Amino acid sequence: MAKTLYDKLFDSHVVHEENGTALIYIDRHLVHEVTSPQAFEGLRLAGRKPWRISSIVATADHNTPTNGWDKGLAGIADPVARLQIETLTSNINEFGAKAYFPFMNKNQGIVHVVGPEQGATLPGMTVVCGDSHTSTHGAFGALAHGIGTSEVEHVMATQCLVQKKSKTMQVLVNGVLGKGVTAKDVALAIIGKTGTAGGNGYAIEFAGSAIRGLSMEGRMTLCNMAIEAGARAGLVAVDDKTIEYVKGRPFSPKADQWDAAVAYWKTLHTDSGAEFDTVVALNAEDIQPQVTWGTSPEMVVSIDGRVPSLDLAKNEVQRADWERAYAYMGLTPNTPINEINIDKVFIGSCTNSRIEDLRAAAAVAKGKHVAPNVKLALVVPGSGLVKAQAEQEGLDKIFIAAGFEWREPGCSMCLAMNADRLEPGERCASTSNRNFEGRQGQGGRTHLVSPEMAAAAAVAGHFVDVRQSLT
Amino acid sequence: MEAFTKLDGLVAPLDRANVDTDAIIPKQFLKSIKRSGFGPNAFDEWRYLDHGEPGMDNSKRKINPDFVLNKARYQGASVLLTRENFGCGSSREHAPWALEDFGFKVIIASSYADIFFNNCFKNGMLPIVLSAEIVDNLFNQVFATEGYKLDVDLSAQTVTTPSGEVHKFEVDAFRKHCLLNGLDDIGLTMQHQDKIKAFEAKHQQAQPWLFN
């Protein structure tokens, strides 16, 4: 029978099934400091050991500072944060891991950047992490999703997860994306269409010529945002780009296993004739650079659009949502997006902090300068390796010359657990994934955009169509 | 895990759609390495007028009198009535921990985000899905009646209103079994450890590179 990619991945990991509830085997377990301490403590209290240590790859990212590294751990001013980072180290020392990239290690970084760049994420794997943006790894044709801390403990103890099969949704994007239109814009345009709850209960497979045209970095950006559409997992079929990206990475299969791995990976696509529960289609040519205006990723419009007026709301619940969003964001309906001034810029996060993102932002910033009304423009590379690569290419110098701050890797102002945050009322052009109230700091106002659009906004001091500055 | 069977509980209405887990428990409280004590900071940014940080004496902070959970009539509520897509965003299990610690055992909404929904069951909480229409009616009744309670029976899969109206709800059989009996998932899975070992051996043979 013709199968979807999701079905192939799920079915090939079923250990046991009873009344529609399955135990599925987990190949890769990514661990970070925030959602793991209670899981390790649970193991300790029950006298349990991890089932398979070689499945665990850990790093510290959420809480880590992005400056002051010369002072080491002592440079983390917040003692509660420091304890959490130290606790990860002591837990890994006690329980073990295949690899651990602690704070300030040269390979440290955002767990969803580190996994793929180390080859710790491979096609056909089941990947879990106590973080909702684990959907990122679906870009490799891996079944990857976020789990809670109880499940982190469950996977550590049993190497399995209790799962019910999701419904399947295909998001089909055909055509060619315009210049200055990125994977981030595709993701936001999809969420604008489906809503943030549209993918609840589904695994989304992104397909179509525009998706095949995306780089692996772009596919990761897209799958990363699947959770913002409500879907725990996003997927892209394996193709030559996937295999080329994986080749030669530290944990990728070596010569003797490579051919067999590639032969298997090439089967990781949806069979022709396989049916999805839902199909959503978009034309690549219709997608413009996107900017969110409100407090949910679904509150999004094109750069040439305006803050929508209440008469466009679909029902009473949405009207109430929008009214709260206007007040929180300090915006009035019908305001043109390109007239909204910004105070800060954040280029980073598991959505947009890879080398390609930094190259794109640097290309826009090159030879220009951050506008006087922009108090802070941060560039936070996704990992130590991304940072090193960017520096080798001279991107750091371009950013610094343009008035950006060049920081150490980590999650940083995406969720503002460390010192990088918005002050109440500050407005930010951000390449991250969530514009929820308080997400980047209490009272902070987040507008989600692509790296190109963030760099262009930094230079203009307000949102601007990046296509006008591209030659 | 504590078992959940029945509850006759006071209902608090949180009349918002898309309540995300950042709102339920803001990030600064995620630095804790403990599993308990999050209740005083549930909905921190909505509940208090000042900025909250871990370690603060919450009893001395300025309460937001307009926030619904601060109203006298909803004190002691154990049922949270809310709107669609509740618990969206971050996978932080600190969200159900905070709600549970606050006193909620049951949540009623027309839909939930998947990860949050799943996390509730791991903590002895019951998230119930009722249609948007029924949820709407319940909101009207809660607002109209001080001391409004709902009778929730997991075994019978019913929510009964004070006037005797009965709403059936669906719940996955396995999750229901675990919740009714307070069963630890890990213990249950370990009963299948021979199957896990057998699967693992076969899997390693087929894809040895996964075990490098």
C-alpha cells in the first residue's frame, strides 16, 4: 500500500501496539538544561539508568549568556541560571551521553542547530527533545518532535515513547519563490492561512517544487515553525540535498555504512498515490515577505499590508483576541506595516541562526548602518561552529561595522531566559518563532520576520520591504 | 502519579483563545531544577502588576485586581474553563505543573495544543474537550452564577452542570486507564522490555549507523 513519509517513519519504529496506542522506539534524544533536571531527578529517585546512553546528545543553550564569556561560569550573574547549567553537567557526568557540549565548548549552541551540524540528526531517525522546536529535525526526513519533561524521563528510562499516530497534512508549495522571499516567509504565510491551531493533531509534510528548491537550512526553518502551526512534527522528504548535507559530519555513517544508509534514506519520501488526511496548497509566487503584527504567529500580513481592522476578524473570539493584541502591541488597526518603527533587532534562534541566515542578513547590512532609533541590534549565531564559520567569512566584521552586536551562541532573546531581553514597551524585529505576550521580555513587542527583513528594518529603523534594497 | 476519578469543583473562566505556555508560566521560572512550587507564579504577568522573578515573596507583590483568577468568587477553583488551542507554544511541562500547583485538576476547552494536552495526563490532570458551543454555554453559566461548580466523572466520561445537564466527553482509553489508576507510564512500558530489546536488536541490524 502506498504510504506517506510519516507513516513509513512511524511504522518502522513501532515496538508494541495496543488499541491504537503504540510504543515507538527513539533513536536520538537531544537534551538541554531547562527541561531535563526534573527527568534526571526522577531517574535518580527510582534508581533507574538511561536505557541507551549512546542515543543522548546534550548541550546548554536556553539559559546561557551571550557575552562575558571571558569570566566563564562565574560570569553568569544569575545564580539560579548558573545552577541549572551546572546541574546539566553533573547529570551528564553521572548518567552519561554520546556527546555533551557544555557552556562555552566550541561546539556548544542551540540544540536544534547543533544536532544537524554534528550529524547527530539523520534521515529516518526518531528524534525527541524536551523542546517544542524539535520539529526542526524533520527537515532531514526524520520523525522529530518536542516532548514534556515526564516524557524526557520516559525516553531515558525505556528508549520509547507512548504515542498515538497523528493525522497527516500535506502542505504543498509549488512555484518559485521571489527574490527576498525566504523559508521564514513561507512558514509565516502557511501559518497565516492555517492558523496556529490548524496543525493540531497532525504531522505536516512540506512538499512541492518550492520546498524542493529550499536549502537544508531553509527546510529546517520551515519545519521549525511547524509547531507554530500546531503540528508537533514537520517533515520534508529526503533528496540529494539532504544526503549531501549529512555527508562527512562527525556522527554521520562512515565509509563502510554509508552506501547502505543512503540506499535506505532514498526510500524516505511519500509514495505516489498515498493519501493525506488534509492538503493545503500555496503558490510560491503569491508569497511576499511577511511581518507579524500581533501576539500570535497567525497574526501576520505581507510587508505591503496593514494591521487588519476588526471587521476582518472571523468571529467574536478572534475579535477579542485582536483587540487585546492591538492594545498589547500598541498598534491601531489599518496602520501600514512599513510605518511601524522599531527599538531593537534580534537575529538568531533555532529558526534563523544558521550560516545561511547570517549570510543573508549580512548581505543586507553590508556598508550600511543601524538607524539611530534602534537601541540594540543583536546577532546571535546558532552555535560555536556557525560563529566560527561566519567569522572566517568576515560576516562578524560586516555586522559590527554596521552597528550590530556580535554575540556568543545560544537561544538568547528568542525566549529571553538570559540577560538578552526587551524592556516593557520596546518593539523588536525578530527572526525568532514566537511573538507571544512577554516572550522576549515582559511587556516587549515582537514582530517576526526573516533575517533579511530584520537586517533591513535595523537599517531603516522601521519595517521595510527588503526587496527594494536587493539588486 | 496521583489518580483522578471524580471531581465536583468550582469553575474559573479564562475567556481567551490561544493561551500559550509562556503566559501560563513565564520563562524566568523555568530556571528551577525542581518540579513543584510553580503555582504562585502561574499566569504571573497577568496576575501581578509588578515583574516577577524566582525567589520573590509572592504574598507581598501587587495583585492585578482585574485578572479573573484574582477575583474572590473564583478562589479555590479546581476546574479551569477556557477557549480553543489552550497551551500552545513551548513544550514546557512547567505549565501543567504550575496549573496543578495552583489547584486546577480539570481543564475544559474546545481544543488544546498537542504537547500540552499530553503533558497534563502525565501529571494527574484531566484536559476535557467539549464543543465550542457547549464551552460558550458554560462560560455564560459561570459568569451568571456565583459559586458555579461542575461535576466531572472520568469513569463515566461526563461533565454535569448544576442544573443536571450532562455533557459526554471523549478520552483515549489508555490515558483514561492510567489516570483512573494513577499509573506510572515508565512502569507500564518496562513491562514490555523484552519487546524493546528485541526491536532494538533488529533495528541495529538494519541500520547499524544509528548505534555508532
